[in-house]
Amino acid sequence: MTFFELICQQLINGLTLGSVIALIALGYTMVYGIIQLINFAHGDLYMLGTFFALTLVAGLPATVFNNYFFLFLILVGVLLFTSFFTATVNFSIEKLVYKPLRRAPRLTLLVSAIGVSFILQNIGLFWGGLPLDLMGNSAAAPKSFPDLIPKINLLPLLGLETMVRFSLKDLVVILVTFPLMSGLYLFVKYTRHGIAMRATAQDPLVASLMGIDTNRIISLTFVIGGFLAGSAGLISGLYFNRVEFTMGYTAGLKAFTAAVLGGIGNIPGAMLGGLLLGICSVFSDQFLSAQWTNAVVFGILILILIFRPAGLLGKTVKEKV
């Protein structure tokens, strides 16, 4: 493989990884933009989505995956069921935990988010210990997600003779994540509910005086964030073929970093931050070592925050006291 082909390969890997991170980061940035809450439980919600998708997929007979058309229909159904599951969980968390504390100090909300994160982690640990064949013998051990998507390199099929691999898995990740991210941007930018979300994020009191039901808008934000987390959970399982109850912590930390890198509270910023983070991660793995990746990623974040504290696409706004 030539150096140019190596760069192209890592760009493909980085965009694929970054699109999954961006999908999770959108949940962080949307909630923060609305109620200024860093929802640390969001990464663990993504983890539960992967467990839910694994349970659905592994419970189906193996024969249904032999036909590509049936496989496509099944994966679409699993995507919808998983996303609605995590959206419902996130909606319930907002109603039961965050809404009663909405007027409490921000530190109280932050601590409650950490508490919810621990609860979801333990649910994942319990889920991994269920007496099912797909869960194995140990609750804490990583689980294998069925490798449903064929490992086909699409570039030779297009007549391109190269060592670069752009697999069917990469295509599936892009075909799911990019429409979801673009759809969210268009929804927030042009729809009535999206305008209400932006108004609530800018000033909840004025928005309520203008007739916007801010409680409903906040709940809608959690539902959308949960939906995206579930989608990312299924995509992650299909791509990495691995599930464990601690995966939400690692993915959530990277997604939060991506949201801050792009500008917390800014939807295009979360997308850009996720893609950049994915690209930086794979290039660090390639040219340095995997053990240095986190140091490189967070080093870049520190430099960005030093020279542009609001993030790449964020705007510096004076906070009212």
C-alpha cells in the first residue's frame, strides 16, 4: 500500500468512526443547548441501545439473514425498534429525574446525571448477565454482536484497482448516520418545532411568554437525543461486533469531547467535532500508537479551548448573572 493509499484508507476509517461519535455527540449538544445540562448518562443510553439491538438480532433465526432483502428489512426494523426504545428511556429519565430538578442549582443536575449514568451502567451489567446464549457466562465480559454485513470491498466492484478498502460496512454506517444528522439539522433549522427548540435554547422565559410550551420542547429534545443514541448503538454493534456494559463511558467521553470541540450547544459543531475526532483518532493509531490516541485527542481539545474557548463553530456569549 502506497503512502497516498494509506492516507485515503485512514480517512475512510476516520469518517466512519467519526460519524458514529458525531451521532452520539448530538445528544450531548442538544440537551446542553436547551437546559445547559451535561447529560453524562447519554453515553450509557447508547450502550443500552446496543444491548437492545443485540437482543433483537440474536433472537432471530439464522436463516432469515441468508437473503439480503430480508436482512435489509430486518436491520431497518431493528434500527427503528432500538431507536424508539432509547428515545422512550431518555424521555422517562427526563420526566422522572431531570424535570423535578429543573429549578435546582446546576451542580445538583450534574450530580443527578452522574447518578443516572451509574444506574444505566448497572442495568447494562444486569442485561449482560441474563441467562441467554448470546450473553455468555460472565455478565461483565464483552459480548459478540453477530457479523451480519458481508465484508465486501466495494472499490474493486467499481473497477478501481487499489489496496484501499471501502467496505459494505463503511457504506452502511455512512448511509445511516449522514441522513440522520442532515435530517436533524434541517428539522431544527426549518420546522416549527425546530424553531421552538432554538427559541427555548436562547431564552426559555421569553419563549414561554411567546406561547411556546418549553416543557414539551425539552422533552422532545430528550426524545430526539435518545433516538439518535439508539441508532448509534445499532450501527456500532454492526461495525465493531462488540458489546460491553462499559462501552458507554468511553464512547460518551469521546462524544462529549467532540461536542466541546465543535462548540457545545451547536448542532453542526457536534457533527464537525465528531468527524474531526474520528480522523484524529485513526491517524494517531496509525502513525503513533493506540495507547497515545487519547492523549493526542485531548491535547488537541486543550489547544482548541485555549485559543478558541467556544469551540470551532461556537460563539462566545456573555452569561447573564
